[in-house]
Amino acid sequence: MTMLEDRVREAIGASPVIPISLPASEEITARGRRRQRRQRIVLGAAGAVVLVVGVLAFTTGGRNDDGAVFAGTDDSIFLAPATYAVHGDVLVGYTLEADPDEMSAQIQMVESRNGLVWRSFDVVGAHAHLDPSILPAPIVVDGDVAYVGWVVDDRLVAERFDLAERTWLEPLDLRIDGLERDGERVTATRLVVRRGLVAVRMMVGGRVIEGDDRPICGFESAMDLVAIRPCGATEFEEVEMPGSPTPPRIVAAVGGAERDAPLLVVTDSTYPGSTPYVIDGGIGVGRRNGACVRVCDPTDGSSPPGETTDGETWVDPFGPLTQVNLVAAHGEQRLVAENFGPRRISEDQPVSGLWFRPGPDPDDWVAVDLGPLLGFRTGRPEVFNDLVGGPEGWVLHYARFAATGTPQIADVSRIDFEPFIVTGSDYTLSGTLPFGEATLRNRDGELVHEWAHFEPFDPDLDLVPTGGGTLTLSVEAVQAEFSWADWTSAIEPGVDATAVLAFSHNGVDWEHLELPEGLIQGPIVLHDGAAVVTVSRGRVPHTFRVPLPERDDN
Amino acid sequence: MELAVEATTPPPSTLEVTIGNGDFEGFYDRHAPAVAQALAVTLGDPELAADATAEAMTRAWQRWSKVGGYDNPTAWVYRVGLNWARSWHRRRRRERERPVALGPDRVESEVRDDRLDAALASLSVDHRAVVVCRLHLDWSVGETADALGIRPGTVKSRLARALAELRPHAESMEEDD
């Protein structure tokens, strides 16, 4: 031991009294018991958020595996990321290497030249970590810096990765003024960064109803209707929201990233809230019904959200539109999807819900007739989920429900239950899906645990990706490990909805794109003549390239 | 009821006890103060250290059938507590804003030369954690590597860099002596 080490040891050891108050052990054990009942992490939480989003909680059980990528024998080849963004000629995203013991996950940056095969970055220096319970954490790229952002308490946090230097930078930390959480968890669902400006779309997830801690596996919402399906239940329950018919509060925020500029915060008391989007050199924030929006702008408390290139000067790009939900931008052109999805009152009227602005005039909006694309349906069988614009054209992602009447509330009880079995190294999980009985048995066939209702998306299911192409299911004292591939092939909950992609060269004329069945998870990215999408199957993301039609100039 | 801890920095041996599948509450009562103290030194924030200890101990309770069988469960708790404290940026911000040395109440400051303490507090948390594990808790390189989830070579290099940063301060103290 060197003299220097002795002096350091002495300095620490001679430190004076540090008063620290710890809870009694009884409180720790009580906290642990409560958490065991309620808490869940990683994909359970992400699944719950997906449910709250109302974006098709379950897949259709697609069977087309064309283009799907699994981890190969090459250790540098990774599973597809759940979210990614364009950086020059490549796509960059991240996967998580989680340690179930520590409830912490290392962020593994990955890149792909084709959206199909993903390889990890050889990171210089220490890796960044995140607590998987904050998922989803969207990723965006601005210049050579990738941001992986989330919301904790009243702050927007983004880990930043220098793609050129392959090293993690100091994280970004923005306080969000005016965030009203009402005891709910707030989750970032979309992040936009441009030239020092940051915008984030957030929503409340994890728990949807005050005073009811039941894990929720289904959530549906409209302006005057909220319904939940508790995990294991076969029917949705309509819920009365005390004092207001509206679901939990939605928030969108815009702030200065680097210079600690005053934040503009837009809070929206109604579903589905406002969405940030990228314009050339700046950021836009879509708005919905003006009467429902409250703007907390430190410089002007009444100005509506809109577009900005500097965080200070804002313009309103929407003119007469008051039901803006999603916005895509390319140059001066804008494409807007309204809140309620495509709709028409009768067969002799156009199917409305999508608007195109061909130039800079904020009042020059063209109503897109979606009738040729969607046909006529009663009720509201489609829901807009995402819009993307670029030099190649425009892509619309929407959900189609097979049920009639109030299609958002699927008739779960009529789903056929199918047996499944997935075998890991030491344990075998078997039962019936989508939410039947299930058992976990060890190698000797001894019963370890049984479920009356097993749901892969149950937020109380402690299921964690553990790297190396494995998942770990923690039950009581047991940690059962399964391969991603086995889990995926065995457990694909059936559903009553389908994700659909449509494409337009000019924003007005639309056609459907061929898409593997399943839930589209994360953003859609236009890259090298294709839409790159992630389809989630049994919680495992698979990326696909969906070729875009070539422009016919004749 | 709260467990009030008014302890001086504990002797390292209190963190080296190897236990089997004993009861969690006994483990907690015996080791939570020491873990909290080590985290306070590492994080420079007693309040954060208390929160991190409580969180890590809660997680230990949830996995006690496994964690309790580890050779050094306190190392697991220390690591989880440290990771938890660092995982939230709010807490990291607090670390940056309040990089206090070893505690808020420096009752001996008038008689002690605290230049080395201040230098220690100026280290990154990564480096401070290695210093605490190796020199305060007296864990081996391997134990420190396991506790912090890093390679043994990283333990050595971080300790070397930390000591290199501390050396000028120690030398200036020696010159004054």
C-alpha cells in the first residue's frame, strides 16, 4: 500500500459524523411487498404505455417473417432496435442489455445500412444506462449526436451519443415548467431535436384510473369514452372518469436544448394531445381543438403552439384546422391527420380526416378524400398513428379494427384460445393464449408457478431482456431464461386489429403498401427508397423494409 | 419507525461479512448503515445515499432468496444503490450541484486539513466509487470489479487515475506539514 493510498484511506476514514436516517426494516419489507404486487419493469411498462396510447395493444399474430432479423452467431449482430432514426446513409438505434438483478439496462447503440441487419457501435469509454421502467425512450439524431430521451419527475432527460466519436456525452437535462402529473407517471413518446431546440411528446401511462391499481392489459379512449380491460379479463369495462370525461392529461413540451432558454410548455387536458414534428431547421408542435388547449408560454400565455426555428418566434401553420393530431413536414408542405381518425357521416360524403398543405400559405389546406383508400365503414374502424414526410413522399400509418360498432373495444371473449409452450434452459412455460391458464415447470416437471390468466403484456409480468438473445421471466424466487426466438415463435397474442401503411407521392393520392402483419412499434423512418418499420411480435422487435413505389412522372 | 443512523465512517470489516441465506431483516439492520455510509462517501450526498440504500435494500428483499446467497450481498446492494442513484438525471444533477466532500457537518473542519477531501469530492463518481471500494471498504480488485460491474483492469486504471488526481493535493499537504 502506498503512502498516497494510506493518506486517502485516512482522509475518508477520519470523516466526521454523517447523519443518515434510514427506514426501519419493516418498512423496507412492506415496500417490497407492495412493489411485488404492482411494480413491473421493462417491457411490461412499455406494453402498458402502448395500451394507453391506444395504438393497437396487440399484434395480429403475423406469420410472415420475411426480412426479420435475429441475433446470429456473430456477437456484433444485434436484435433490431425498437426505435431508430436516420443518420446520413445509415440508421441508428439502440437496444437494451438489462440486468434483472439491478433493474438497470445498458444502452447499446446499434446501426444499420439497410434497416435489416443491425450492428453495435464499438463505444469508446463508459456506456450509458437507463432504468427500463421509463420506457419508451425515443431516439432522434441531430447532426452527429443521437439523443435517447425520457421524462422523470418534472424533467426531460436525454442521454447523448456522439456518433462520430462513438462516445457518450454529458446528458441533456431540461426542466419542464407547468407539468401537471396528478400522481400519474409521465412517459416520453416522441422526441425531436433540431439546432438546439428540443420538443417531446409525453403522455401519462402505467396507471390509467385513479383509485384502481389493477394491472390493465387493454385501454381504449375517445372523447366521451374510456374503457379498460384488466389483465386476464375477457371484457372491456367502461369507466366513468370522475369530474371529467377526459382521460389523463397529455403534455407536449418544447425547450431550448443547449442554452437553457425559457421553455414553452403546452398542456392538453384531452386525448390524444399534441405532437412535435420536424421542419427544416426547426420544430413544430401540432395542436388539437383550440378550445381544449392551454398554453403555458412564459412570454405569452395565450399564444397557440405552432412552428419555430429559434424557440422564441412562433408561427401558426394550421390556419383553419382545429383538430390537429399528427403533422408531417417536407419543405413548405404539411400533412395533418385529425384527432378522430378518418370518418364520414354517410356514403355520399368523402372520408375526411387527412389534410394536405402544398405550400407556405397557412390557409391553403386541401381535404384529402380517403374513401378510395379506406372504403366506407361504420363507426370508427381506423385510427391514425403516424405520419412521415420526405423527398420520397408521404407515409401514413393507421390501425384498422375488424370489429364493428365501437371497434376500439374489441370483443375479446370471442378470440380463440390456443395452446403454447416455450422451453428454456431450465424451465418450461406452457398454457393458452391470449390470456388463459399457464404453468412454469422446472426441468424435472415440477410446478414452479401457475397463472389463472397469463398475458404476455401484463404489466405485472416481470419479463426482462437479458442480452445474448435471451429473456428472463422472474417469478417468485425463480428466474427462468428463454431465448428471444423461442419466445417469439411461441407467444404471439392474437388480436383484433391490423396496422396498415399507406403511401402518397403528392399528399393527395394514396395507395396501400404491403406490410407484414403485426403491431408497428416505434417511428417509421424513410430511408433509401423504403419505409423502415419495426413490427413487434411477442415483445420482440423485427425491422422490415417496405419499398416505396417509384414515382411515375409520365 | 425510522432507523436513525448516527455513525462515523464504519470500519471496512462491517461490509465484508459473508452471510448465507439468513433473514433479510437481520441483514438490513446490520449492514444498511454501512452501505448508506459508503454511498454517502461515494455520492457526496447523505440524503441521496439514504434513498439509494432504501431502494437497493427493497430490491434485495424482493430477490432475497438469490441475493442472500451471494458471497457478499452488501456489494450487490452497494452496486444497485449506486446505479439507482446515478440512473436518474435529477440525482446526477444533484451530484453535480452539490459535490460536497464527505458530509455536510464538518465538525472537525477547524482542526483537519480537508484539501484531500475536497480533491476526492472533485473526482468523478466512477473514480470515487473505485476509491471507496478499494481504499475505504478494502475490497480486492476482483470484489470491486464485481461490485461495480466493471473489469478488473478498469478498477486498476480508474484507481490509478484517481490517485494521480489526488497526488498533488496530498503532496501539498505534506509540504505544509
